[in-house]
Amino acid sequence: MKATITRKILTPFVLMVVLSLAITNLFWYFSYRQNLKKEIFAKQEAIAQEHIQHLENTVNEKLRLLIVYSELSDILIFTQFGEKKEDVLAQLRRLSLQDKDLAQISILNRNGMEIINLNTSDGLVSESLADRSKEEKFLVPTYKIPKEYQSGLYFLLQGKPKITLSIPLTFPKTAREFERLTKIEQRFINIVGAGPGEILGVLTVEVDLERIFQEIAATKIGKDGYIYFVDENHKIFAHPDSSLVKERFDVSNLPAIEETPHSSQLLIITDQGKNEKGVESLMTHAHFSSLGWGGLIIQEPLKQAFLPISQIQKVALLFGFLGIILASFVSLFISRRLVRPIKKLHLATEEIQKGNFSVRVDVKTKDEIEEFANAFNKTLDQIQASSAALEEAKTVLEIRVRARTRELNELAGSLESKVQERTGELKTRLAELERFQELTIGRELKMIELKKELKKKYGSPKKET
């Protein structure tokens, strides 16, 4: 009985708790999973944005450094008159020391002709000077309004990624800038007869970005994730795996690449699928067409990228399992509390079956079971009182029956004696009757014989008139 009641209470309660936990955990898991997935996507996109910002800041720092050198009077005088070449070379070498990514530094005059070309790798000045008047690095800074120029990404025979930066060399725009010059420098510039902001030439540099890209590509994303770069044609030019760089591996078929529309603005798209090595990964493609550099791709194996989600899944399962265990213990505790008084009632009924009506059930549950136990005890009181009354009535009845039986026995005895007496009398009378009957019959027989003899002797008698 206990097992049955316990099972009946335990099973639906556990099922109800399991169902509630399952619905709650599923709702919580899927809602939190979506939020967590968005956070993971946003985190990877933030990393991409951070590295792109780092690249932009790096280029801007190089431009600011060039602007500083473009304002040096020695460079301005050399550009216009060809004077102070050694001083200018010293300044350009100092510039190359300040920025070790500069591969080549050139100064173009106002006609676009190279007047100096310094190879920073060996510090030598090139003897062959070319006309750059048709190239963008001269045309853009000198067209109408002087402005900085930044080329797109290009690759030389060695496969190194490079860009070209150009800064216009202009006549001092303000009186304050002019006052900074020495009197000799002022005299040289006045000879030119140029107005404020007039273009005197162009300072142009070739920047080798291989070191910067490799530093970023060496960044670890999680445990096995990494960053690499592709050009405008979606071919890898910076990657932790140098074999892919040498091959210029094409990643145009990657999900994040395929979804990237052509635009001059910065676009960041995150998607999941197989990466360039066929591994299921979470990939973010930051396409910075405005720089003409192609894009930056962050990829991390899907299992590692979604590790927080799998951990949340494990937590949900753990909470569900603990909830089931807790529900089982609670339902077991509740069922035992319910079964204990019912067991007492059951034992009491067994005693009643044995005829023991003095048994009582002590239940203090302060609920309907206690009320039922009290009613049960009252019923037993009534039954016991009725049983006592029945016993008393039985005793009285037995006494009366015995007395009546005795009376009947006595009456039966007297009746038997009377019957025997009357029977004797009847037997005597019957005997007398039998004797009388025998005498009567004997007399009649004798009369008949006498009549026969008289008839034989005297004939038939005459009838009397």
C-alpha cells in the first residue's frame, strides 16, 4: 500500500516537475542561447573593428609623421632650389629610423619629377630619377586643393603588401608658420615668390605593411582561432599558414565573403560555415574597400567559438538533473508524510478486523487526514460503545434464555409425566375395550351358533305378526 501510494504521488509530481523544468530550461536556453550567440558575433566583430581601427590609426600616424617632415624648411628649400641635399638626406634617414615600415622615400618637385629617391633598406640614394607626373601619388596631392594621398594595397614581385602615401609640400600658409623659419630660409622662400599654401612639390613614401599584417595575423583568437587578410580579389596575402600566402589562396567561396556586397564603406559580416581549411568555423569578414585593402577575416572553430553556448547547455542539463533529484526527494518526503498516517489507519483497520475496537489512531498533520483520523476514532468510540451495549444485551438475553429454558424444561417434564400418566390410562382403557370387544364378539359368535343349532333342530321360526 505504501509503495502504491508513494508511486502514485511520486510519479505525477516528478513528471510535473520534469515537464516544468524542461519547458523552463528550454525557454531559458534558447532565449539565452540567442543572446549569447549575438554576443559572440558582436565580440568577434568588435575584434575585427579593433584591428581595422588599429590599421587606420597606424596609417594616420604615418601620415601625421610625413606632415611633420613636409613642413621642414630644409625639405621645402631643397624642393624648390635643390639646396641642402645632405641635410635633407639626413632628415629622410631620420624619418626612416622613426618609421621602420618605410621602404622608399621620394621627393617630387612641382612638375612631378623625382629630385631624390632614398632606399631605406640600405640607406642609398637612387641615381635613376623618374617622372611621376602622371601617377596618382603626384596628381592627387597637387590637384587644385592640396591633400594627403593614400594608395590602395599593391604587391611587388616579392609578394609583400605595400601602400604609397603622399603629402604635398606647400608654401607656409600662415604668418606664424613663416615666422618659424630662419631669416635665411625666409629669404630663400621669398625668392620663390609663391603665395600662402602654394604647392612646391610632394613628399611620397612607400610603406611596407608586411610586419603590421603579420603581427595582426599572429594574434590568437581563443584557443585555435586566428586572423588573416585578403585582397580585393579575396586572395590571402597575410596568414599564419605561409603556404596559403605563397599560393595566394582564393577564399571567395566562404560564407562571410559571399555575402559581402561591393561597397566603399566598412562592412562587417559574421557567419558560420567551413573555413579555408574545411573546418566548421565562425567567421567575420571586415571589408574595408575605402582603403582598397580587401578585407580582414577572423575565424575560430565553431566548437570553440560556441563553447559558452555548450557550457550553458550543460548548465541547463545539470539544473534539470538536479531539479529532478530535488523533486524526487521532495515528492518522496511529501508522500511519506501522507503515507505515514494512512499506514496508521491501515494498521488500525487490521486490529479492528481482529476484534480489537480499543485501538486508536494518533495523527497530528493539521489537515484533512487528521480530521479523517479523528472521525475514525469517534467511529471506533461509537462502535466500541455499541459493542459493549451488545455484549451487555447478549448477557441479559443469555440469562433470560437460560431461565426460560429452565422453565420450559420444567414444563416439558411435567407435561411428559402427565402425558405418560394419560397414556397409561388410555392404554388401560384400550385394554379394557379390547377385552370388552372380545367378549362381545364371543357372545355374538355363540348366538349365531345357537341360532344355527335351533334352526337345524326346529326349522325356521315363524315370523311374528
